Amino acid sequence: MRRTLALLPLLVACTAERDPAFDRARVVTGPVPLKDQVAYVDGALDRVVVVDVATPPAVRAIPIGRAPIWASPTRDRDRLLVITRGEEALARGQVDEEPHLWNVDVAPGGAAPVAYEIGSPFDRIAVSDDGTLAIAHFSASGPDAEGFFRNPNELAFVDLTRPPGPDNPVLKTLRSFSSTPEAIVLSPPMAIPGAEDPTPRVLAFVLAQNRITVVDATHPTRDEVTIRLDQAGASVRPREVVFAPNTATAYVRSDGARDVLEVVIGADEVAPDNPSANDYRPVLAELGAGGGPADIAVYDDVTGRRFVLAATPGTREVVVIDADTAEFTRVATPDPIDRIVLFPADSDEPARKAVLASIGSQLSRVHVLELEGIDEDLIPRAVESIEVGEPVMAIEPVPGRELAMLVHDDQRTVLGLLDVAYGSVSPLQGVGRLDDYAFTPGGDFLVAATPDLARLGFLQLDNLHPTDLRLDDVPARVFALPGGSIFVDHGDPLGRATLIPSAEATRDDSVVLSGFLLAGMLED
Amino acid sequence: MRASSLVALGLAAGALAHASAASADGGPSDTGPAAGAVDAEPRWGVRLWSSERWLGDASMAALTTDTLGGGGVAVERRLLALPVPGPFDDLAVSAELSFDAGSVDGTTFQQLDNHVSTWAISAGARARLPVLSWLQVQGRAALGAGRTTVRIADQMTGGAIEDRAATAVASSGVGLAVMPTLRRGSRFRFVLDAELGYQTTTSTGVRAYPEDRPAPELTIPASYATLGDVDLDGWTLRFGAGVAF
């Protein structure tokens, strides 16, 4: 008997060892819509699960580092950037691993992920428009509770075009005036007029309470420039930055500021004995918006001139600023405008009209401002008011069309479609709560979903003809991907999604993917 | 180890004590049964057992950290007795038909409740060699077929996937059987046995079939992810009780 019992430890030793990953709490980040894929980041199995929406659909798992914290796609949506926290080897199966930023090529047959050691467990990423630079930083809520010291003003500049090395990434701590970064906005590549180095570069605008810090992200070892915003004693919080890359200018809208701040990046002499000296200097100007701008927008007219629109609800005006000359034109508005939407909404087409709304006041009308020739003295500048019948609580432009969806209530059950060209509004009746929606890339369809209904609603925007597609499961998220496919995530922790090849497709054309978040889980 | 195994273990210990006492009271010889006692050997046997299986494959480690507990029933028929050199009596060889089943629960990611169940019908041979009048060394080998079911359910949503597949099974084991007689010359005996063995099964491919999915003709065409193969191979420990007659 005793011998028999002595066998038990031997038998237990014969049991397969369990991977510690299976005992972790699992957090799945995503879905993140990409170009022709949708990605999920699995926080327990440390992998990116990519669903290719091609026909037939395919699921791939790309291993990354331990404990993913945050994921952001590049602007072209070809790659996914993931910050992993790493871990300390404190228990069986754990390994010491530093925080990394992973550059994941999600295309089928794409390059292996590249890991950049970023030194700190940052939890946000800012990515340049061209996808060449990324800055890892801490969110406004600050770093997590682990570790001894944390530096919320630290940034990691990663050159995504180069492999990791001693000079990539570059860690930098910003000068602080007792505030911490709240957001980072990267400029498009801009050449600095008059600088010895004519190469376009990306500038990072780090927004914090009462200050903006400008860093040359292309040359992150150079000194940063801090712009104090509280010289007048008021508390100023920068909220929005738009750029005029042709003139190397940025326009900053801030809460608590009277005007739009213009930051012109001009050339400066480089001190020969200071290798970290900058070759630029920001020149500041307050543009005459007056009254505290609530929203700004920027557009180029047909001749390529850049204009900045600033809505100042305090003065019931919209100010149109010529970005090159700083001359401005004031347009009176009947309502306190706090939202500006340009049409057409595509950035590659010059804007011709601006729809102005008063979201904060929840007024039941919007206004259209003709932008063509707005700087010409002989053309009268006035807005055309359109009564929409219901309070406007949100306005969303339709890509590629002069249409805007109006949301009239908190529950997103009362909607309207504004035709900016004709000034007409079509109510959309019979729809459920619009918890998630997407416009197809050409702006042909509005696709809507609500988690109470196993159905997708389609609205053909040419003629407002509504159709439905019955689903097998209730939807949680819906994405219209650039290739025309529609991806419906059902919020299933095991992974369940419906792929619809186009807005005109039927149930038979569609396919349900089941269990893809567990794919390969039982394999060694 | 499960309570049923401990109970069986206790019964075996009790029977061993009883048999030892019977031997001390003038029972059959401690060096082996008397010549001609083969005719008093039982021909049929029926046994129940409780078992634990220590799963040796990483696929099962992903689903559970427990042993696969179960039980079974077997019927055996003595076929022949083979002479064995030395002081031992003949080796009794039996054919055996058995059914066994088991299941195990587990948790993955602190979020998924897993349940794996299996059953099998096997046919095989068993050999017993008496070393004492009441104690026999036994060995067993069997082949069979069965079915394995894997269910994975999310704790929060209740959504579950389930897959099942047929498997081929091979098992073997060695152990000791206590077979005390109640009456001299009678074929009827109680059997208590303990067996250490190994069971191997063909692996079961698991795909993510939703448990609640309606019939295919009513649903959108679906593609189900492959989770991998579940392999239930492992060392087993069985404690059984039965009768032979």
C-alpha cells in the first residue's frame, strides 16, 4: 500500500507542465480595423490575431512580447504598433522582459515584427502621418502602479524605418513646469523655410496644461522648445493642433485662450558649439479669433492657399484666417457655433462649404458657409441657416459626399441626413439605437448596428433606401474596411465575427468566423 | 485523487487484512494453492473501478490542471491457464470487455470554463499470476474505440464552443488483485485490485463549433477556427472491486 501511494508523486510528475499564459487574466484589445484586416491583441497569449477579410478569410497569429498595454494602427493601416509592458521573472515560467514597442506588419507574408526597447511602460503611442515615426508616451492618467520611479514627462522617439539600436529609440524627458503631457500631435513632414537643412521633418507638439513643447521628432536628440501659455495668468489647456505644412505653421486651439495661437516654425542659426541646438525657432502670434475659439478647422482652397476657420461662440462668429498672411475675415453667425465640419470631408479635395453647428446649445438648426472666394471683398459673407427640426447633438460627415448625418438625441435613436448641397434634411425613421455605425469608403452606404438586434441596417445614401441584413448573432462593432468589406464583431471573447464582402452582399455571400481568438490554443 | 479512489483503496486494504486473517486461521497455503485447486478457480468476473488519469500532453495542460477522473465496468472470462516455471501456480489468462468513462474540468485565462469528457469500449486480455492464495499479480492490455468531447465556455457571456470526435484507445496496466475466498473449494470470490497503467488515445481535433448554433441551412455559412488537438494520453491508477465466480 505504501509503495502504491509512493507512486503518486511519480504520476503527478508525468503530468504535462502548464504554460503560465493559461493562468493569466486575459484582456483582448480590439478589434482594430486595418486596411484589409482586423486585428485583436491577446493579452494572455501575447499575440496579435489578424483576421484577413480576403476570400476566403484567414486568421493568423503573430507573436509579440509579454503583456500588451496599447495598440495603435499606422495612418495607412498597414501596420499595427503595440506597446508591451514586459514582466519580471518572479514565478515559474516567467522571463525578464523590458517594455517594447512592436512594429507589426499585418499583411499576409509580411515582415516579422520588430521590437524596439522603450525602457518604460508607456501606455500611448503617437504616430506620424507617414508612418515613419512613433512616440511612446504616458497617458494623462499617468503610468501604472508598478515600479519604483516613473517619469511622466519621458518620451521614447522611435524611428520605424530603422532597426532597433543604441540610438533608436531615443529617450527624452521634457522640461516640465509642474504639468504632464496630455496628448502628442505629430505634424506632417514640413520643411522649415530658410533652414540649412531643407529636408522635411516631423515636429511633435506635446500638449500639457499651460504649455506646448515642440520637439523635432526627426532629430529627437536636439533640444525641445517650450511655449508657455499661461503668461497672462489664465489657465490654458491646449486641445487641438492643425498644420499648414507648406508654411511650416501650426494653429493651436486651447480651452481658456482668447485666440487661436499661430506657431510659425522659422529658421534659426545653429550654435556651432552645441550639437543639440535646434535650427529652428517658433514664432508665436495670436490670430484674431477673439472670444475663445471652440473649434477650428483647416483647409486649402483650389489655389492651394491655406485657411483656418475658428468658431468663437462667445462672439457668435466664425473667423476665417488666411494662414499665409494672417489676415482674417469675420463672419457673423446667428448661433454660438462650436462645431465646424468641412465639405467635402476628404482631405485631398479642397473644401467648398463648412457646416456650422451649435452642439453645446443643442439648437435645431445648422448653418452652411460657402468657402469659395471667402477672402474676396466683393462677395457677401453670410451663412445659410437650415432648420433641421430637432436639436443637433452630433454631426458626422459622409466621406466623399456632401452629406452629413445628424444625431438628434442622446440615445442616438433620432437621426437625420443633411444634404449640404441642397440644404435639405431627411429624417431617418424606424432605426434602433445607433450604437455603432460606419460609412462605406465611397460614401454609398451608412451601415448601422445596435447590440439589441441581430441585424445590420444599411442606408443607401444615393436615394436613402433602407435595407437590412439579418445576422446570426447580435453585433457589437461594425467596420467598413477600405476594400469594401464590412466586418461585424460580435463581442464574443472566443472570437466571433461576420464578414460581409460588400454592402450589397447577401447572407449567402457572407461568412461567420467562429472561435478565432482561440485558434491554435491547444497547439504546442 | 478523488474520494471514490480513496474508498476503493480503503476497501482493498480491508480485504487485504481480511485475507491475511483468513490465512492465519488455517486457510489456503501461503505458498500457493494446493494441486488440483485450479478447478476451483473462477471462470467469470465482473468488476467496477474508479480511475484517475494523469494527463501528459500539453494540449490538456492548456485546459486543466486536474487529473481525469472516471470509472468503468468490465466483464472477463477465463480462457486458459498457462504453466509458469518456478514455485508459482499457472498463469490464468482471461478475455475482457470493458466500458470506461471519465471527465475533467478546468479553467483557462481565469475566464474560460473547460470540460473534457471521454468514454471508450475496449476488448483485451488479462493475465493473473497467483503469488499467494489470496493475492495475484495481474497484467492487462486492451484496444478499443470511444468518443471525446471538449466544451469551452466563457464565464461572462455563457457562450460556449463544443466539439467531439471518435478516438481509438489502447490501454495497459499491471497491478495486484486481492481475491479472498469465502468458502474453501468455492469458485466465488471477491476481487479488489489496484492497477497502474498507461492509456493512449488518438488525438481529437477541436474546432470552435458554437454550442448554440442553429442548423446550417438557417445560418450564414461559417468557418470554425481550429484550436488544435486534444490528447488524453496519460498514466492511470485504477482501484476496483468486483466478484469472480
